[in-house]
Amino acid sequence: MAHAIRTASGADALRAAARIIVPTVAKGAVIRRPLAERAAARFALDEKAIETMHALRRRYGGAALRLGFPLRPQLLLLDAADVERVLLDTPVPFATRSVEKAAALQHFEPGNVLISTPEERRRLRPLHEVALCPRDTVHPCADRFRAIVDDEFVTRQAERGRGRWDWPRFATAWFRLVRRVVFGDAAAGDEGLQPLLNRLRGRANWSYLMPKDRVGRARLLARIAHLADSADAQALAARMPEGEERASQIAQWLFAFDSAGMATFRMLALLAAYPQHRQRLSDEAANPDRAGDFARRCLLESLRLWPTVPAILRETGEDVLWGDEIVPAGIGIMIYAPFFLRDELRIPQPHVLQPDLWLAGDAVPARGLIPFSAGAGLCPAHSLVPQLAAMVAAALLAEGQPADLSVRLDPHRLQGTLDHYRLSLSITARAAAQSSE
Ligand code: HEM
């Protein structure tokens, strides 16, 4: 049941801006800023944002909170029942296209489904589903993807052997994998693609405050279109028909695979911190019949503990009845996911790895379990991403055990930020890993 709306006092609106919105925007909504990520870890900014959300909920009793910012009034959701309603009633009356999101994504993917109208969405969303297969626990190209994972994470690493994995090493292997999965083998060495995209994502972090680089955007979209035209038959791009602003749709994949890489790398760190779960995952990896279900849940835990999409934004597309009030069209709605994903009210021991939380599925909005969103805007790669993560974990666990983390993780209370830029770990031969525990 949706709650009422209450208006935050001036001081609380400022507190929400300073402790929740500004740090989230500073970290980078479209591409992470390494210095801001480091500051968040050092000064526990994510923990502080969550504490602020708790304080607001205690004060306003779970009502949706109207933040009366002069230029852009927002509703900040404090209760999972409201989260569920907003996500399930997307795209009408709650549109995925919000002013901020549209201004940001237009920097590099102007025709993307995320910022489409409900009519355009009806046409565009199925194209992503045909390619990414969200309802399949095993993607039709899974065998091909597994071969690519083994090639990038084992065969090509042979020279460096069991050396340390830090983010640059992991990301190099990961983005070669991404280009092969999206376009095919010929794109593996196209090292220029990601920097071209990332430069525009850097501008997109500033949303409408930064002018569009139309020339850069046209170059990016032309390059994606060219790669898609010549994609391998078993590549994701080959499953997306030409037209329909295909390059804008695929730009979102390339952008979002960054999140998937971070989450997979952090999942390896979790496995180092929890030997019992690592063992369970190794056993599963050795048994192909079990199709990576435990690994899938570990990946979801990586995202629950350190969400890569912290703010899910919506906008009222028309006047909406909320409690006994009418919320006019054009009001922004913010779901601050880290609060719901670690909420003691619905998740016992929220700061501890608990893969079994996900036995009920990848999106349980009534419990606030929404790392991939939910409803009509649910990430269409919510099944593919855990599959790829499971393949990477299986490939590396066959080599040895993740151990010797550069960052201390307390398995009884995991910190609110895990700065993947400063994370490194070793893949250690089994016997050595056990003797160091
Ligand atoms: C850990 C990795 C990922 C996470 C946590 C994630 C999360 C999300 C979330 C929360 C949304 C909804 C955003 C909103 O409603 O505003 C979304 C949408 C989307 N994601 Fe992902 N995503 C991930 C990876 C991917 C990948 C790898 C792809 C493509 C290969 C992808 C494709 C999309 C698309 C196309 C949408 C728009 C869906 C729509 O509006 O109907 N995502 N994702």
C-alpha cells in the first residue's frame, strides 16, 4: 500500500541533498570517478547516506518525502511499498525517462529505450529482450561465451600465471570479453572504443550542465553501427535488428557492462572473504548440471552490498493520486537503492553475504531487492550478467582460490563501499589458500 506524502523541513531537505544526493552524483551516475569512489570508502559516505535515510524514515514514518528544491522538486522514497508501486507502475504513470536521465544519456545514446516515451518503449524494449534473453537462465550463446571467458581469463593470462589481479588487469580482460560477446572476435582488439564511450560518459555525469559533444557522439554511434554490421552470428549485436537506433541501444550495453565487470570483480573479493561460500561455488563450478545458480546469487549479493546503480530515477508522466494527494506530472522520483538493499526491516543481517536471499528471484521489489530494478524497466541483462560472472568465477576458481585481498573485508559487517579501483587479489593454488586461512 502506498503511503502518504510528507514535506521535508528545509533542514532535512538540505541534509538529504548533502548526504545522499551530492555524494551519489559526485561518485558519477554514468561513469565512476575514482577519486570520489576513494573518498566514499575513506569517509564512509555510503554508510552515512544510509544512516541519513534511516533518520528520515524515523522522522517521517516511511512517507514519500517531498524535497522542495526550487528548480526540481523530488520525491524521495522511504518505504519499499512505494518502491514496489513505482517500479511496477512503470512506464505509466511513472516514466523511466526523467529530465536528468534524458539529459545525461543524450550525451551518447540519444535513442535509448531508457529515455524513450511509453510508445517508443513498446517498440524498443523487445529488441533488447530478443538479444539479451532475460527469461533464459542459459543464454542461447552461452557455450560461445564460456569459450571466450576461458580464452580471456585463462589462456591469455597464462604468461602472467597466478599473478595478482588488480582492476586494470581485470578490466582489460573483461572489456576484451565484452567486445567479443557483443560484436565478435574481430572487435576484441578495438581498444579505442571504450575510451571514446567513456569520454562521453564523463560528460554525461554532468547531465544538462555540460554541452553535448555532437561530433564525438556521431563518431561513437557510427563506430558501433559499423561493428554491429559486421558482428559474428553468435554475438549479441547480431541479435539486434538494424534500424531502431540500434547503435544507441548497443551503446547502453557497452556502458552497462562496466557495472557488470565491477560487480564480478567484487564478487571474487567476497569469495575470498567467505571460504565456505567459495567452496560451495567451486563445487558447483565442477558440476555443469547446476548451471551456476549459486554463482548467480553471489553476483546478486555483490550488487546488493555494493550496488552499481545506486539511484533509480522515475518521473510522473501524468498527475498521480498518492495517498490523498495529487502529485502533478513532471515530478522527479528518487529510489536510493543502497538503503533498501541493506535495510534491517526486511533483510536480517543486511551487512553480511547471504546468497540465499535470492532464492525468490532476481527482483523482489516488495522487499526492496532491486539491484536490477523491477517491473517493465527491469534490466534486460539481469539474467545474462550473472551467467557471465559465474563463468568468470568458474574459470578462475579452476586455477586456484581468490585470496590475499588488498582491502580488508570484515565478513561480519561488510563496509558500505568497496573501491574496486584499489582492490586487488591473488588466485592462489588451493593448498596455499587453505594454509593461510
Ligand atoms: C551489474 C550490471 C548491471 C546492473 C546492476 C544493471 C542495472 C540496471 C538497472 C537498475 C536498470 C534500470 C534503470 C532505470 O530504471 O532507470 C537497467 C536498465 C537497463 N540495462 Fe542494465 N544493468 C547491468 C548490466 C547491463 C548490461 C550488461 C546490459 C546489456 C548487455 C544492460 C542493459 C540494460 C538496458 C538496455 C536497460 C534499459 C531497460 C529499459 O529501460 O527497459 N544492463 N539496468
